[in-house]
Amino acid sequence: MPRLSRSTKDHVYTEAEAAAALGVTVARLHEILDEHIFTKGNVRPAAIRFTGSDLLLLGYWCNSQRATSGEVIMMPKRN
């Protein structure tokens, strides 16, 4: 995921800004949202705003689509 250019904690991203930060198109962002968030008949709102935390999760889903296994790498336990 490309580095986000804004560091303000409370910044809210529009769909276009979120897509640009993730390196995808708005159409691809909508596909990811429909696949992971708006399921089982839940309708995606006309306009959505995102926080930096939202972009982290969306970035994971964007990258997991590109990965071949689609599995999360387990971190070793700390002693």
C-alpha cells in the first residue's frame, strides 16, 4: 500500500482519496467494499468517508486479492 501523504489523526478520506491512497480505482474500491462489507443484501451508501484505520483494513483486502494463497501470515509468539 502506498504511504499516505496526510498524517492528521482525524482526517477523513473521500472515496476518490481513499482509492488513490490504496492505488486502486474507485470502481475497484467499490468491489472490495461490496465483497467484504456490504454483503447479504446490505446496500452500499452513495458516498462513504474513510479514516486512516479504515484504509489499513482496505489495504489488507486489496493486497490479499493479489496474493496467491490469501492466508494471513501468523506471527511467532513472544516469550
